[in-house]
Amino acid sequence: MITEKVIDTLYKTYKDRPASADELDIALLFENLMDTHEIAIDDEAHLIINSIPVGSPFHRLSLNRIHAIVEFENKIAIVLHSSIIFLNKKDSRSHIHIRQHKPSLMDKLFNRLSPDA
């Protein structure tokens, strides 16, 4: 089961992109998701996830923006800087986690001192 703790660990573990897209485990996508998500890579080095609607910003991803591709028992996670795409292995369902901005110390201080607070 993928919990908030697992998600936080993914963001911390893969906070930096690899030096090259060749270091990503792209084979995981083709081995596990071809039948359910119709994964492709175009000539411009973009990952295309055809199970996600064309109008979505997660339909077409530049490979150099992907931090990691991680396998779980029933899902494959595509880790980006501020989001994670979870693709089911058994069907075409997907789930996208968007990282929430945590206020910095300066943000908290500014909010306390602002007259609207």
C-alpha cells in the first residue's frame, strides 16, 4: 500500500534528476504497462502515456524531467519534482499525487505579521 510516508520518501529519495535519461529504468514501463497504458517514447524524448487524456499535462512528459521510475507490487511510480504519477499494472487506472507547498519560515513570519491575519 502506498501511504503518505511512502510518497514523502519517494520525494526525498529522488529529489534530483539523474544525470541522463539513460539512467532511468524505462524498461519497467514497457515490461509492465504496455498492454494497459499504451506507453510510447516519441522522437523528441518525451514519454507518452496514452491512458491519460491528451489535454492533461501528464500525458506527455519530457524524459529529462523524470527523477525516477519505481516499481511497487501493483503500480509503477513516475517521480517528478512536484508530482508522482502512479500507474496501475493490472488496468488503465492512474493516480497523480501533487506535492503541496509547505510554507517556509519567512512565509510563516510574514503571515503572522500581515494585517489580514
